[in-house]
Amino acid sequence: MRVGLLADETDYGSKPLRNHLKRMYSTLFDLPLLTPTPEGAQKANQIFLPVLESASKAQKLRTTLGVFERSKFFFNLPSFIMESIDAVCICAPLPFGIH
């Protein structure tokens, strides 16, 4: 267990520096120390949640499009079969007895 500057209580030496920088920043710019507020969190949710939801929808659409792109042969297979049947029927005459 460390004692002094590198102790757990001082966040391994970063806590005094962080506190000093916060005090210097607040005195230089004449601002109070910033603390999160419920109103700020609510406003952030109001702004960013629609953006995150849109990004999620876009990712789902990209995934679905990828599935369709990989499987388009199977989606087009019935029309390919019909075209092949039509091509055979046009090119080759039917054998006797089949109408």
C-alpha cells in the first residue's frame, strides 16, 4: 500500500493536480466550478437521444440491406427460372404429343 502522493486517496497523484487545475480555471475565467445538473442531463438527452436513435435505425437498415445484397440471387431465382423456361420453350420445338 502506498503512502503520500501515490496513495489511493489521491488518485495516485492526479487528484491534487486536478483540483489545482480546476481552481486555476475557475479563477482565470471567473467561473464557478462546473457541476452536472439534472436540467443539463435532461437537455443532453433531449438533444442526443434522437441522434443516437437515428444512428441505430441507420445501422439496422445497413444490416438489412447487406442481407438482401448477399441473398439477392435467391430473391431473383424465381424470375431466372421463368426466363430460362421461356428461353427453352422459344428455342426448342415441343416433342410430338406434348401441347
